[in-house]
Amino acid sequence: MPVPGGLLDWRDSSHFRWDAPCTLCRTPTPLRSHAGEPVHKACAEAWLADHPVEARLGRFVSDPQPKRRDDNGHA
Ligand SMILES: [Zn+2]
């Protein structure tokens, strides 16, 4: 669930492809959303802030966070 005004975590290399026009500002970006939409991370974050209702549909979401390993193995 995206947090309004929160920052996206798109560190995974799958977000970086060739330059294509951003669907929001129309200038080239190598970034892709999880759905393969060319979009700047900053544009996606601005869109989430401006569209809190649509944001809940999951158009732009952060990468899944790795599970914390420190919580295991201490039993
Ligand atoms: Zn853009």
C-alpha cells in the first residue's frame, strides 16, 4: 500500500531499461514501473501524492522489502 507523499523504492535493476518517454512528463527516462510503464521515480511519487485514490490501485508501488534476518534464529 503506497503511502501518500512517501518515496518509492525502485532500487531493483529491473526498473532500469532503455530511454523512453515518461508517461507523466513526456521527457525520456530509463526507469520503468513494475508494470513496465516508462516513468521517472519523481514523477511517479508526485502522481501518487496527487492521486491518493488511484494510488491505492497499485499503479506505482515500491519494491518488496527483503525480510529481516535478525528476527530469526534467536529462539
Ligand atoms: Zn517524468
